[in-house]
Amino acid sequence: MRSKIISIALLICLQVGSVFFMAPAFAQKNQVTSELGLGLGGINYKGEIAPKYRFGNNQPAVMVFYRRDISAPVTLRASALLGGIGGTDNYFDLPLNQFRQARMRGTLLEVAAGLEYNFLDYYDLRRRKRWTPYYFLNVAGFYASTNTESSVQASIAEGSVANLVAGNNAMLSIAVPTGVGIKYALSHHWNLGLEIGARFIFTDLLDNLGDATPLPLANPHDNDWYFYNGISISYTFYKIPCPKVYRSKPSPLE
């Protein structure tokens, strides 16, 4: 547990340090931009029930996000993500999945904040077509409520049977979202985006398996993951900072 806390602290320090490292470039800009947007896509789970990424596991999700630039390449970003999450053993031919026949369904809410790095100067209005790929690294908190059950029945006592796997859980935990995207300027204010990102989480109980299940039915040493992929539309607000020479004088003629 201590190593996990240290890792999270180092990640936060890295992000804060990056802000101060890139801050000098902010003074060279002649405009400040902020961006408010809405994304639609899917949340995809990877864990015991879905040991490999499978696009068909996507459950509908919606994201609201805000960006504010602090230099030409670096942007602060905050977001809230809400959607479904699920997986089914039937989609995988591995012996354990076929034996277990479990299915997980639930909902997930994530709130995240961090940094985004644009590889091109997206707000250089002299460019005829404005677009850029970007990379992001965030720290997030998430709440997930999931239910898992198996269609296979097993004997639990003489003359009685029950589902081989059955459990539900509501958890509040930490995630580290990271990923890539691309955005394209439709006009002076409107932007279109495409993004995919992975969330490393510090628990193996998102699918109600892991250490809560006998070892033959799960791997307690491999934490679960979830992903988000989607498209977005956003609106950019521009602000032109007032030069210092005019701040104390309402007019250059005075």
C-alpha cells in the first residue's frame, strides 16, 4: 500500500513540476484560450472476465471536459466521465473463462485532472488548417458499482447448489488515466476531437473477483483496467491579455 501512495505522490509531483517548467512560455503568448467540450464514446473493461481488450465490450459513456492553455504546447485539463462498464466470459476461448461463464455489469463515474501536451501549435491562427495530436496524463478518482454472476451452478452443500460466481460491490478508488488523441479545428471556435486512453487502477476487485474468489477462478496478482475511447465537440474561448502599459491608464491618450 505504501508503494502505491508513493507512486501517486511522484506522479502528482511530476505533473506540478511540468507546469512550472513550461510556464515561462506562457509569457510569450498574446492570447489565452480555454475550451469547454462534450464527448461521446465507450468505457471498456479489462480484467479476469475480459483478459484482452475487446472493442465489443464498450459500454456507452459521456464525458464533459474543460481545457485551459498555460503555454503553446501544454494545457491544463479537467474532466468528468460517466458510463456503463461490463464484460462476459463467453467472448473468450480461454479454459478458465469457458468454465467460469461469468458476466459483469455496472456503472462508473470518474473525475480527473492533469496535463495535456499538444505536439503542434494548435492556436496559431495563421495556419490554414489547424490540427494537432496530443498526449495526456491525469490523476483521477472513480466510483464504480458492479454486479457479477455466473450461469454455472456448483454444489455448496449436500442437496443445495448456487452460482459458481456471485457478487456485487461499490467502490471508491484512484486511477491514472493516460492516452492520446487528435483534435481538428472546424472553425475559429469549434473543434472536433478523437481520443483513446487507458486507466490503471489500484485494485483487482472491479469485477468482484480477485482475492474475493478462490484462486482457481481468478488471478489476484493482476489488477483490473478500464479504457475510454470517444469523439468530442468543443468550443474555444479567446482572451487577449491587456498589456501592462495600459493597465493603469484607461486610454493611451491620457
